[in-house]
Amino acid sequence: MINISQKADCCGCTACKEYCPKQCISLQPDNEGYLYPIVDTTTCIDCGLCEKVCPVLNKNSATEAIAVYAAKNNNEEVREQSSSGGIFSLLALQTLAEGGVVFGVRFDEEWKVVTHYCETPEELKVFRGSKYVQSNTNGMFTQAQTFLKAGRKVLFSGTPCQIKGLKLFLRKEYENLLTVEVICHGAPSPKVWEKHLQAIAEKSGIGGEPMSKTFSDIRFRDKRKGWKAFSCVYTPCQEGKKTQASTFLEDPFMRIFLADINLRPSCYSCAAKSGRSGCDIALADFWAIGMVAPELDDDRGMSLALIYTEKGMKAYPHTKTITQEVPYEKATQWNGGFKEVLTVPQERAKFFEGIDSCTDIHEHILNSLPRPKVQKKESKWKQWLRKWHLKK
Ligand SMILES: Cc1cc2nc3c(=O)[nH]c(=O)nc-3n(C[C@H](O)[C@H](O)[C@H](O)COP(=O)(O)OP(=O)(O)OC[C@H]3O[C@@H](n4cnc5c(N)ncnc54)[C@H](O)[C@@H]3O)c2cc1C
Ligand code: SF4
Ligand code: SF4
Ligand code: SF4
């Protein structure tokens, strides 16, 4: 049976819980706010099936992409609402147009981050844009399987470990399944997210309200200041209350995420990144576009699309995009999401130890960030970003 002795050995995908024939696995949060499986040994029959579907226990070797594209959606409105070039929406709309179902990540009523599904273009909007928090996939692998068995087309999107978990859970290939992973730097803690949101609510003058009545909109990747200098924007429900907006270089939640401190333990030695999830298509930000194809870069968002399978190639929306083939090595420059192994920062343990006792999570974050020298060394692409803005 699943037995997590090292936290790094579980990415929280939920495949084991969903697959267990005795329903004796529950997922419970640890003190950092990440979910881990707990087995009820009194009902476990020791069948070992949970181990067969675990993406950490069943690592694949890496596969190479068959095509690598720089791409942007021709629909400017959709691109503006998307994190990168808006390619996810085109793939999803195509699935919906064929009577299919799209699984993606959205906020729930309390601004928690969850995986869910939609069946209409109107519902699809909530999946647009990255939410930099680990999503709870509870029940969604089983739900996807039900649609697949009924013959519906399914597009399932998520982090590489979620895609790998889904594929192991399904135990067979489905012709009607298209899997789309987002290239993943790592998954921030839902608990830190909750505390950060409470602090933002207080700054907006709406502290103490239930979370469902605080914000009308939250965006991690608002492009009003540009795609490369994206902002996190928190819009309060109540009129007259202050909208909080700051670039990713100022937002405390983004700073502790990008300093690699607020990441799940499994993210430092990821079992599914870089062509190992079995996905059909991987989507990323094409941060190096200014050097690889500057004529395409308008600072409104550019995707990097890696196509891994013939099915992915068939689904790729060539006619609705501006697409240019690019070399993999150049395309993945400046992008932390492609690093399979990250060093655990020395500040991580202290940061998580203090998240319950601190009185101000933002102050705690600022006190936990590495000294500037380390930051400078760790964020080469941010230096390039500043230079890029100076050149404009
Ligand atoms: C936690 C996380 C880390 C990332 N790290 C990197 C990185 O290091 N480098 C990089 O280039 N790109 C990274 N990305 C991917 C990038 O931010 C965009 O999501 C991707 O380029 C798709 O953009 P788009 O414009 O095509 O579509 P969008 O409309 O922006 O697509 C949104 C897609 O992201 C999915 N999604 C949103 N939030 C989550 C979540 N919490 N978990 C799983 N899936 C989610 C949605 O289901 C949908 O498929 C990351 C995304 C996430 C969620
Ligand atoms: S060994 Fe079988 S019964 Fe026990 S937890 Fe795993 S899947 Fe469930
Ligand atoms: S990685 Fe997924 S399948 Fe493996 S133990 Fe964790 S939740 Fe279960
Ligand atoms: S870095 Fe790897 S383990 Fe962490 S969320 Fe991303 S895909 Fe999962």
C-alpha cells in the first residue's frame, strides 16, 4: 500500500485515492497545506493497486517533442485574458465544438483552486489564466473516466504530475482523450494562498468577511502593464474598496513562489516534467521570444507549444494562430519550468515553520526571502526582462 515516508515522494495527484477499490485512502493536508494520502489500514486489503497508479513510483523516461512552436491566438481578446498566447482556449473550444468536455483549473466560491470541468464556451472562461496554487483534483480523474467511457471527447489540462496521475489511473489509452499540460515551475501551497488572500482582503478594507464575499475577480497574469511585467490584481466585491494590484516582482505571494521557497517538496525533484507525463501537448510562456523571434513579440503574450504525439499534432490549431517552428534549446532558455531538479532553498524550512505563528504573512514572506545576492544569481531571466524593458 501507499506509504509516504518522504514528503518528496508524493505530488498530491489523488490517483491512489481515486483508484483504491476499498475507498480506504483519504487525502489530508499537512502543516504546509499540501494534501497527502492516509490509508485506513483496517479496511485495506493490501492489493497494491494504489502503488500501480502513483506517478512518483512509476516514472517514465523522457520523450522528445515532435514539434516546438512559438504561437499566439489570433483572437486578441482571448489572448489578453490568457496567461501566455492563449493556445489553451483554442484547443478547449475545439473539444467543446465536437461535443466534448474540458477539464481545467478554476477558483471555487471561496477562491480556493480546484480542477473542474465544463461543457460550454461560456463556462470555459474561468479556466483561462494560470492560478499559481496547487489545484485540488478531488474526484476529477473518475469523472473524466466516466465521460471517456461514454464516448465523449475529453480534454484534460493540468500540471505534468496531474496528467501523469490521470494516465496511470485510466490504465489504458483512450482515442477520445487529449491531454494538455502546463509547463510547471512548481506548486505553491494552498494554505499560504489562503493566508495571503486574507492579508490582501484586510489591505482592501474587507478583512473579516467570508472569502466568498471578498473578491469579485482575481488575476495572477493581468497584462495591463505588459505580458512580461504581469501584475496580480485582486478586485474587491464591494464598491469603494481598494483594488490591490502589483507586478509579480512586488506581489509577496509571487515573490516567495519565484524564489522557489513556496513549492511542494515533490517539485524539487519532479517525476513528471520535461516530456515524462505522457501528455499530447505542453504549453508554456515563451519568455525567450525577444531573442528567438523578436518580430513576433508585442508583449501581449506568447506561448511555447510543445507537441509530443500525432494526436497533439492533429489537434493543434494552426489556422487560428500565428505559429512559427523554433528550436527546443532556444525556446526553453530563461524558463525555470523546464528544470527537473531544483535546489531546496535554505530559507524554506524556516518559512513554513513560521506560517502559523506569524501575525503578518506578508512581513513573514519578506523576512524569508533570500538575500539580494542570492536572488540576483537565481533570477537571470528577470535581469534580462529589465534590460528588455530598458531597450523599448
Ligand atoms: C503552477 C503553474 C506553474 C507554471 N510554471 C510555468 C513555468 O515555470 N514556465 C512556463 O513557461 N509556464 C509555466 N506555467 C504555464 C503558464 O503559466 C500558462 O499556464 C501556459 O503557458 C498556458 O497559457 P495559455 O495562454 O495557453 O492559456 P491560459 O488560458 O492561460 O491557460 C490556463 C491553463 O492553465 C491551467 N491551469 C491554471 N492554473 C492551474 C493550476 N494551478 N494547476 C494546473 N493547471 C492550471 C488551466 O487549466 C488551463 O489549462 C505554469 C502554470 C502553472 C499553473
Ligand atoms: S493496497 Fe489496495 S486496498 Fe490498500 S490502500 Fe492500496 S489500493 Fe486501497
Ligand atoms: S503522488 Fe498521487 S498516487 Fe502517488 S501517493 Fe501521492 S497522491 Fe497518491
Ligand atoms: S513541479 Fe512537478 S511535482 Fe511539482 S506540481 Fe509541477 S509537475 Fe507536479
